[in-house]
Amino acid sequence: MQLALIISYPLLIHLAIWREWPNLQLAALIILAVGLLYKKLIKKNTASWGILVALISVIAVCHYYGASIYLSYLPPVVIFMLFLFVFSSSLRKNQTPIVTDIAEKSRGFLAPEIRNYTRSVTIFWSFFFLVMTIWTMVLPWLVSPTIWSWFTNFVHYVLVAVFFVAEYYYRKWRFRGYKHPGLWSYINLVVKAKVTTRAAKRNAHS
């Protein structure tokens, strides 16, 4: 249910902006808020319900004054900032780079050349998310809301997917002497890794 709520947001917000339906834009923002807090909400967490009420109040006020579009500009920036933090913070001293961590969980012991490579991939993704964070901040000033929506709700995710798949096949070619999981198995490993959760725990104990 949570995943369905979060995945529906890009589709709903794009449709709302494209068709100029302010009420759907309001609904999309509320659905995103519920989706992000869903697990805590169903556990009847008082703080989470309070946060949801506060978020809905802010969204409603912005909608009333015709400023919902400005709230819509925030989620893409926050998403890339989150991943930038997760990947870059894992490069600190005494931390295990995220990509190295995932590789260790799937392979166990890593040869030095693979360990160095996975660190380089973590650096690449950190740089990529830095660029995308800056880009999503600047984009609303450069294009119309409709074009902005096409980029942030579709093109950006396609770009992430292309780099992800390209790196996977490059890794298979570069280290062809090693066994590698299939693409779908690898995607499943990454999903199960829950890198944001593990990164938060590591940072909490560092």
C-alpha cells in the first residue's frame, strides 16, 4: 500500500499540472504525505499523525492561495538531497561505501579491485545526485511547469535507471572473471538492501 501511494504521486502530480487541475494537485500532495508516513500511521503513532495533520494544513493553505505548485517543486529536490546525503556520507572515514556494502552483502568477501571499484561507483553516484539536486533546484526557473513535470516525474527516473543498468553491464564486462547475479536478482538485492535505512543507522552510531 505504501509503495502504491508513493508511486502514484508522480503520475497524479504530472496529470494535475499538465491538465491544470488544482484539486488533483492538492490530492496528489496529500497522498504523498500519507505515503511517506504510512507505516507509522497504521501503527497509530501519535507523532506521525500530528505531522500528517500539520502537512495537510500547510498543503491546504498553499492550495487556497494558489501556491500548490511551489510545494510540488520540493519533493524532487528533497529526494535527490536524501540520496546525495546517503551516498556521500558513506564515503567518510570509518564508513563503508554504500555500493561496497551492497556488494559485500551479496558476495561476501570482496577482492581489492572490486572493493576499489565499488567505492568509485559510490563516488560517481554521489556526484550524480549532487548535480541532480542542483538541477532540480534550478529547473523551475528555466521552464514551464508542464515541462518541469515531464523532467522531474519521468525523465529523471529514466536517467537514473539508464545509469544503473549501464553500470551493471559495465561491471559484468570489466570483472567478467567473477560470477554476477542476473539483472533482476541484482535489482532485488539493491531493493532489499534498504540503503537509506542502513545509512541512517550507521550515521547514528558513528
